[in-house]
Amino acid sequence: MEDVRIILEAQLRSSRRIAAADVLAAAVTLRAKSGGQLIYTKYAIDYMYLRDSWSVAELERVLPNGLGGSYNLLMWTLAKALQREEPATWDLLRFKLLPLLVVMREPMTVAAVAWACNSPLEDVQHALRLIGGLLRTRLEQIEADGDAGDGVAAVERVLVQPYHKSVIDWLLAEAGMDAGEFRADVAAGHRLLASASMHDRDAPAGCSYALRYGIWHACQAGGDARLANTLLLDVNLDGAWQ
């Protein structure tokens, strides 16, 4: 824990949002509010950048308790701004991206997420940037045909996935956390991916998500067996879509 304290104090100093004399007390406050979850400090310090300076008393009063509280604060801040200025973006986040996030079986490219949401790529890119605090992207190196010759070239693609398992726990009201009105609609997420799988030909090049998981999502969607039946009828015995 001594190493954690040293790292946290260094982060607070480099943020320049707390007086040097208050760094130790601020670190104690953040550790107490974290509930033992070190990742909480990332969100707390990110939030501190919204203002030029903080006192320890202000940190105690304003910062939420626990990871669930930090996620709620992040989403409330975003929701208020988007509902006022970009309601269509908020609807995309609330009713498509968050449900999708909790049910997707593997990290997806941004283009695949747009396909699954049946939404314009630029809209999805914008929305994903706004909830970057809840997500992380990683570069995956894959082999692809080279531009010339028979060789293969290593290329990179960006994959979208939750920043931490606690994000999913929060959205699903598990592990003692509850997203409240931001709780993700699991069935809606399954329906999105099942419906997208029925239009597999529209998926980005190289995306085989529908083939691997479309029927599973259709079975999980609930309430409409037609989705699963349609997908089952559309798949060949050799595993390729007709």
C-alpha cells in the first residue's frame, strides 16, 4: 500500500489541481473514497481536471464514494450536456451503445460497432469518444495480404472494449453497484446484435462476428423466436451464410 500512496501522491502533484501542502491529505481522501479499488483514483483525478484547483474539503464534498459513484458522476455529467445539446447522440449512447457494450462476446472494431448499431460510422465514433472514460481501445496486430507480392503485412486495427470489468458490473447492477437509470438493457443489446447478424453482408470487411455469435444473441434476446429461426435457416451446414 505504500507504493500505492507514493504513486497517488505523484499523480496529484503532476495534476497541479491541489496545493502542494494538501497533496498528502488529498491522497488520504481519495484512498478512503476508493473503497480499496485503485482504478477509482483514475476517474477521480480525471474529474479533478474539470477545475483549476481543489481544496481537500471540496474533494471530500464533491467526489463520489466508490467506483459505482464515479461512473454515475461521469454519466450524469455527460447526460446533462447531451440531453440539452445533442439529444440524438444521447439516444445512441443510452439505447444502443451501452446495451451493446454489456453483451458483446469479444472486442469489436469501431466499424463493427456502427454496423451492430445500424448507425452512421461518424456518429458512433463521436459517441465512443464521449464515453472514452468507460472504454478503452487497444491496437491488435493482425496479418493481412500485402499490397504486392505473396507476402503478408502486419496491420493494426482499433478494438473497443470496457475499460475495466467494473464498468460492466455497474451497467448490470452487479458486484454491489447500480447504474440506476443508466442500467443497460441486456435484451436490447442482444436484439441489436441478432438483428445486425441478419444483415451480415453489410458487416465491415473481415468481420465474422455474426457467424460466430449471431444465433447465440438471437436465443438470448427473448420474446421473439423468429430471430433465431431466421438465422438458423440462413446458415449453411459448412458454417457459411447463404
